[in-house]
Amino acid sequence: MSSGTASATQERRFERSSYCGRVRQRSNRRRFTVFCTLAICAGLVVTFPALAAAIGPSEQLRLMAQSLRTLDYEGAFIFQSGSRVDTFHIAHSGDSSGVDRERLTRLSGPSSVVTRNGDSTTVRQPGQAPLAFPAGASARLLPLVPVDAAALPNPNYRLRMGEIDRVAGYDCSVIDIVAADAYRYSYRVWLDRQHHLPLRVSLLDDSQRTVEQYMFVQLSVGSAAAVELGAIVEAVAMLAAEKPVGSAGWTVNDLPQG
């Protein structure tokens, strides 16, 4: 083999070796990039729930009380008391000043519509005059939600975190509000982790058996609830133009602490 031929062969071998080296380097870079991407994604998947779980039950209940007052939402829920099960629709128009509005419509059994405008509540049933009564600043049409949840824990109740669950398609934190004695009911609350709304609440006796409970089966929050919220404003305006002929006529005083 001539020296020229040998030299050309060595050059081709060098070029092939250099090309293969560049290919391996690019392949390694791609593997490293993919590895970094997967590592970052894995970190995010681990970090976000960890951050959510870092919020204690007391703070979550405080956020719940705030969301119930300020958020716009509408949805349908079932309510169970003993062997009876009813279906309701609720629409709420939030207001940071505290003058929120909501409407509760019964979808099963006897027809009724309850409308609350701030601390004034009106009940309407077919064939009957509207019944209006003051509801108090902390009143809510959503049943079973502890009125003083934002102030918990206290000597009468302690808090305990439960497992993560899903209600109406939303991830929820489960919080147990455990009574300190057998003379009070306990609560189990499923709080939507995104909006801090109570999507399910169970009232429990001293043996942890369910006495009553409600659970959302559909929920829209924010702009998705705009149509229903417009109907609330119309209903409130209609009731303001009417003069209710009845009133509740009774109040409860000297309630026990807690």
C-alpha cells in the first residue's frame, strides 16, 4: 500500500472517529437534558402537595371561612339526614366587604327558595307569602358548616388532619373537628384544596356515626358561576320590592358555650 493510500485511510478513520464522538456527545447531552427535565418535573410533583400539606388545619379552616364569604360559586349538592335524602342547588355571590348574597333552591321534595342578602333572609314557597327574618352576620345557607370554624381549635374542639380525598372532581383535604365531650357533635370536613370550599361535611355523634351530611356533586367557581350569580341579584331585587307578611317571630338566647 502506498504512503498516499495509507494516509487517506487514516484520515477517513479519523473523520469517522470524530463523527462518532460528536454523535455520542450530542446523545449524552440529550440524555442529560431529558434527565434534568424529568428530575425537575418529579420535584414539582413532590413539592406542590408538600406545600399544600404544610398548611395546618386551623389555617385551612380560616381560609374556608374567608372563601365562603368572598368567592363566587354555584353548584348542586345532596343532603342526607337519617334515611331522608334531598337535593339542592346553591349559588353564592361573594363580597369582600361582607355583604354577600346567596340563593338556595330545593330540587327534590316540596319546592322552596331561600335567598339571603347580607344578614337578611327570605323564604319563599308556592302559595305562601314570603317569610323574612334576620339571619345574623355569620349566617350561611350551606348546611352543617361550623359557624366559628375560623376560631378553632378551642377548649371544646380539637383538630385532626385526615387523608386526601376527592369530591365533585376536586382534590380535598379532610379535617376532623373532634368534640371534647359526648354532649357535642363532631364534624368531618372535606376542603377543596384549590378554593378552600367545604365540598362535603359530616356531622358525627360521640360514636363517630354520621347523623347528617351533605356532599357537592357539581361545583363551578368564579366566572363559570356568572349566570347563576346574575339570577341571585334579580331575586334579591324582586324580594326587596315585596313586603313580606310574615316573620320568624322567635329567637334563641343563652346558648351554651361552643
